[in-house]
Amino acid sequence: MDINSDDVHDDSPDGPQEESGLAARSSDFRPEYRKKAIRSYVLRAGRMTEGQRNAFSSGWSFYGLRLDDGPIDAENIFGRKAPLVIEIGFGMGDSLLQMASAAPEQDFIGIEVHPPGVGRLIASAEEQQIKNLRVYLADATDVLNECIPANSLHRLQLYFPDPWHKKKHNKRRIVQPQFVQLVRDKLELGGVLHMATDWQHYAEQMLEVLEVAPGFKNTVGQQQYSPRPDYRPLTKFEKRGERLGHGVWDLLYQKRD
């Protein structure tokens, strides 16, 4: 969700003070972000489980990336040259983990501001010994601006972002012309911006913004929504919505220049 930065609140607990490393400092359970007026999220309350907390201690040194590290070298991070996929707002990480496991030939970076979700993803990745995955606990726009080189992404995924369904809050949605052009700069030629939402009005806004966005083409034809690609897992939330007759809209746009 987008809120004024002065209103950002974080209910993440402090780390155990007797431990060393990332989990020993309360600030390390809070997302990194640079001050700006409007954000596409709100930090929701939620306490971490012991397993999620332990994952920061045991796994952050391998899986974690930081804004202050600056521009990344994906080939150095992953030890190879491979297609790079970024997902913004992966929640608890189930679908991102599934995608990374199903596509070992690709490398994945997740961006999330919810510490329990980051902790759970790291814990699951450790358990399954997933090596082609890294994560930021940070603001997505900051990560794109400061850490992701131009023309480096094979795909950027934005699944079920906060719809800010009240009309007066629509300006807080992350899919805006400025954001789309930031994504365009980071995608390689032929790279894809893949969005999905279960709010029809937001889907219509996404379509409206992308259809006129310079440098993009709709992969299935003008003014068309795409079938869900096989690589995007069907979430439990989505399955429940289908049973209730709720729609889900996928939009795929390719960088053409």
C-alpha cells in the first residue's frame, strides 16, 4: 500500500540481543527505505515466529541483499550468468519459492517489506536448499533505483499488489507511468513486465497505463489480458477466489526498445 512516509509504522519485534549478526539488532527486522512522500504499501503488524527469526540469523548472510550495497552484479552473486527475475511484494514467499525451485536455470530476487514473510522465505529456501534465490527487505522502488543495473532483468513480476480500491487512493497504486518507465529501464530488450491482480478496476488501470507506455508491447495483442502463464503458480487465495467466482487478470508486456 502507499502511505505518507511519516505514517509508516513497523510492529516488527526486536531481535534477540544476545545473538550476533543480523538478528541481534532490532533495526535489522525493519525494511530499508529512503524517505519519500508516497509509498505503495503499509507495514502491517505481525510478529515473527521463532523459526522466521532464526532464519535471519542462519540464512541472511547467504540470501540477504541490502540497499547500502549499491548496484548488484548478479553474475557474481549467483556465481553464473543466467536470466534474472525479480518479484516485488512476494508476501510469505510460497509462490516465489515454487518458481525458483521449478526453474533452476534462472535466478530470482524477491523484494518484500514484511519481515515475517522474508523470514519464512529464507527458512523455506534453507530447508529446500534453494540456491538461485536472494531477497531484499526493502522498498521496491528504492531497490530498482539504487541496486538493479539497466537492461539486466529477464522478467519483473508484480502479483496482486495492494489495489487501494477507494478512488481517492488510486494514486497510491504502484502501477503508474513513472514506475513503468523505471521498470522498462531495468528490463533487457525482450524482457517482460508481468502483472496480476484480482481487482478488475486495477486491471483496467494497468491496461490503460501499459497500452500507452513507450517501449512496451502487449504480448497477446492490444487491450488484451493474458492467460496465466504456467510459471506463475496458482495461489491458495486465488483458488479460493475462483470457487467464489472472483476473477484474476494477468497482463504481460514486453520491452521492445
